[in-house]
Amino acid sequence: MDRNLGPKLDYFVREIKGDLEEFKKFPQFFSFSLERKIKPRHRMLVEYGLKMPLSRMLKVNEGEFNARWFEMLLRMVEER
């Protein structure tokens, strides 16, 4: 496995704990930068106990992702 795909697959399985169905729905996961996009966004979600489908997490620009993340945080606070 090449140096690009291997680390992404490892992160998908071990950290994201993704399953085959999720991967089938969004194989474009492997086209995104692991260090610049996948890890930082996933860690932001995990830090606050939030989950988001991979496509919603990765297909948007930084501003849109932050807006979605903030909305999720607000909903979480309101539910308490």
C-alpha cells in the first residue's frame, strides 16, 4: 500500500472507527489531506463528543465546517 493510502486507511479504521458502509458512501475520503483536513476536523468533533458523516465533515470549506460544528455545539448545550 502506498504512503498516502495506508495512513488514511489506518486512521479511518483505528481513529474514526469507520465501517465498510460508510466508506462505500464516501470513497472520496481518500482524496482529502490527512494532516490538513481529516485529522483536524475529526479531532474537533471528538473533543466535544460530536459525530458527523464523513461527507459533511470533509466536502465543505473551513468556514462551512466551522459553522456546522458550532451549530452542533449550540444544540448540545441547549439540550442540557
